[in-house]
Amino acid sequence: MRKIRAPRPILVGLCTLVVMLCCFGGVQAQKPAKPQKPPTATKPATKKKPATKKKPAVKTKPAIKKKQPKQAKKAAPKKSKTKPNLAELQVTVENQERANAELRQEIAELKSALAEAGVVRSTGTVVLSHTEQEQISVLEQQITELEAQVKTDQQTVDSGEEAAAAEAGIRVKAATGRIAALKREIAGIRAAAADRSELTLSEQVEKNAREIETLRRQRAAPGDDSTSAPIEEGPDIPDEADDESLFEQLSDLGGLLPVEVFAFGDFQYRWDEHGPDGFAIGQLELDLDQELADYLTISAAVAYDAEGEKFTLRAFTADGRLIGREYGHLFRSDFIETSGLMFGKFDVPFGIDYLDYPSIDRPLITRPLAVAATHNSWNDLGVQFYLDASVFNVIVYGLNGFDYQTQEMVQVWNEQTDQFELMENTLNWEMVVAFGGRVGVQPVEALEVGGSMAAFFDKDSKMDMMLGGADLTFDLAGFTAKGEYIYHWEGASQKKEIERKNHGIYGQGMYDFDPFFIVGRYSMFWPDDEDEMRQLSAGIGVRVLKNAEIRFEYSTDLDDNLNLAILQLVGGTAWQPTGLRR
């Protein structure tokens, strides 16, 4: 198109302004830079069409604010009767953003004040108190001393002197494990601090940010002409919804109630001459830990019962740590590693096999014959006290105990044959309480010797059953050996006619050459008035992932010539809820 001369735009603009004021009552005039636009000003009905055809008008806002500020101010009161006031919304948003900036400045000043007062604020939202900072400093100092000890002992190991190198190697292994435990404790302190709530000022900043976002969505509502005037972007504000997601709510709950979750399970295929072959679930367990205080832990375990095909409560304990060397005890002592009092339902610490009840911890898939024929993974309700003083450890407990059954032959009159016949009758002997414990002595780091005893009392307060045993554990340079003798006495009170004395023994050895390991076990059990039972088991395993293994076990009963082979896939995280097992 040809260009318009300079005098004509003024005349055209005045005419256009007069026409628009008469027809639309104060509608804004269009730019005179493009004379082809004036004919479109005679289409007032287009304002009722979808907002998509009026969006180009957004570009006219800056020019109008500069050239005709009075006209824009007069038009606003008319729209405020039915629709949001854009100018007021703009001012509200600017005020909120200004308030946010002031709050952020207050937070910065508060951080400086906290630093001067001795409260250290690390990255993210972690705030460490004086006590936590002191605990971490003590733990880091212990780590530094242990690392220096490891360096010195490692030089002794590298020197080649056999006797000194062996002892130094044991110390290196123990110190390395101790360093890892201390680092986990430091991480636990920081994690607990991170779970605490944010500062109040930070919460106010987030609240203001949500209010700003609400105003923006209000302006962007469908059918609202206010969308034609976008608000200029202010400071960076997180894009948050008013309603928190379920995950956020659970995360907030976890901050108030920090719960550690563990789980393990195993899947098997069995070739069994005792029963049918096929796939089976060995164990499946979900474990929860919650720290109610620095020295008090609540634990629970729900386990799958393969025989009943249902889930049952395997453990539920309250563990109060009393005296110990590390942080997390009610009282501190340099002579006692740990001690505590535990109430609830737990695996009973008789002997040493209870340490391998979880399938993730047992290198051989089956239990020792002597254990299966006596207390058989004893789990009970009660209380226990435990204490570990480095060179010795003690556990004492009081429990409900478990019942036992006996069989007797009785004469029954058979009316069809008119004579007496012998039949087997099963008797159930109920125990109401049991007391017991274990004492372990550790003369050197690699060796521990222990003894266990448990006495069961009936409703007449007479001891009617007893368990006794001795155990030995040796662990050095990838080789682990353990053995246990168990004595089982039933009918120990006045019931001489059903008195039974059983005893068994087993020995097991394992060599670990990561990622593979091999293991073997020999078990014997002598039931009272019956033939002895002997079992030989061997296995091999490989770690395919950090917390997953594939294992194979072949077991044979040497007296009955019955064989069992099991292929197992096991995975998960180990859980140590019982006193000293932590």
C-alpha cells in the first residue's frame, strides 16, 4: 500500500477517536501507524467472540498506558462490576512479591543470627543444634583416630611378619567395620535433622507464593477478558498447587514420624524325597523401625506364613538403650559398648542360630537338625535385658515359653474284637513362663565362646522343661566357622513316665571369596529311646546384586538316605531388631 503523508494521520486519528467515542462509549482508539485498521473499529460484536480472536490486543496495552493513562483509569471501574480488576490484581501480585522479597531478606538475616548464636545450618533444610554438632564432632574424631590406627596396622600387614600381620589384619577388619558404623551414625543424625520442619519464615514465603499463583490462575480463567493483559513476571517462585499431592502429604508425615523400612524374601524350587517337588516361598517379611527418642526404638515385623498362606506378626518390640559408648544411649560409658531393655515379641536369643533366622542372613537354606528338633526358631513374647562390654556379653530374658507334646501307648477296648488294643495317645503339656539367658566371652576379636540356658515352668510353678547349650564362633579373613551343642529335657518335674532327654550337635564352616561362597554343615541329633539322626548339607552361592544372592543346597539324611536339593533366590535388606543384633 502507498504511505500516508504526514498531515493526514492527525486528521484520520481525530476522526477515528470521535467515531469510537460515539459508538462504544470510551473504547480505546487504534494506532494511526496502520490506516488499514480503522474499518475494523465498526465491529463491536466481535468482543463477544471467543477470547482467541482478541488476543492480538495484548500488544496495545503498553502503548495505551503511555499515551492515554487517564482513559485507562476511567475504563477500569466499569469492568470491576462484573469481572476482576486487572489493575488491582496487578498491584496485589506486586505487593505479594514484594512481601516475599522482604521475607527472604528476613530469612537471610535470621540465618546470620543463628550462625552467630552457634546453630549451624547446612545445605538444604538441615538445621543442626549444638548437641547434634557436638555428637558429630565426637564421632568424626573417633573416625580420624580409627583411620590412623588402620593405616598403622596396614603397614604392619604389609611388612610380611606373619604373627604380627595376622593380629594387625584382625584389627584392620574390626576398625574398618567400626568406621562404617560411625559414618552410618553420623548420616542418621543428619537425616533426623533434615526431617524436622522448615523455619516459620520459609513457610510464609511458600504460602505467599501459592497466593500469587492463585491470583494468576484467577486471571487466566476461561471466558475472562482479563487474559488479554498478562502480568509481568516477578521473582522466581516455585510452581506449587494449592492441594498437596498424596506423595507430598506422606513425605510431610514421614518428616514428623521418620520410619525406616526393611524387607527381605526368598523364592525356591525344591527337589524333595520327603515330599512333593515344586516352587515355594521360603520367607517374606516387611520390617519397620521408628526412633521415638534418641535412645528408644519401636520395631515391628510382618511375615508371610507359607504353610497357612497368610501374614502374621513376627516381631513387635520397644528397645530402650540404657548405657553405652556411642550416641543413642540414655547414659554414656567408655566401658560398656551397649546395653538396654527390650519388651515385646522377638526371636529368642538362645544359642547362636537365632542370628540366622532371616533367610537373607542364612548361607545354608535349611536349619541345623539339632535346632529344628529342639526349639525350632523360637519366637516369643516377653522382656529381655542385654549388655555388651567388648570382651563379654550377657542376655537375660523372661518369656511365656512354649508347650511340648509327648506320645504314650494306652490300651483301648475294641468292641468288635472283644479285646484290648494298644493305641498311641498324644499329650500336650502347657508351659506358662520361661526364664533364660546367654553369656558370651570373646578372648580375641575373631573368637567367641558362649553358653545358654532356659527353664520352663508349668501351671504348678514346677520346672517341667529345660534347654541348655554351648556354642562357638570363629571368623577370620573370609573364613567363618561355628558350632553348637543343645540339650533338651522334657518332663523334668514329677512326670517320670514321660521324661525325655534329647541332645544334638552341629558344626558349620563357610569360606567367602566374593562374590562366591561355599558352605558345609554336619548335624547330629539323639532323641531319647530312638535311633540317632545324622544329616550332611553342602551349598554354594553367588552375589548377583548388592542385596541379592542365588544359592543352592544339597542335603542328605545319612541314616534314611533321603535327599533334598533347593535352588533359592533371596534378596532384601538385613534386619537386626533383637538387642545385641543391632
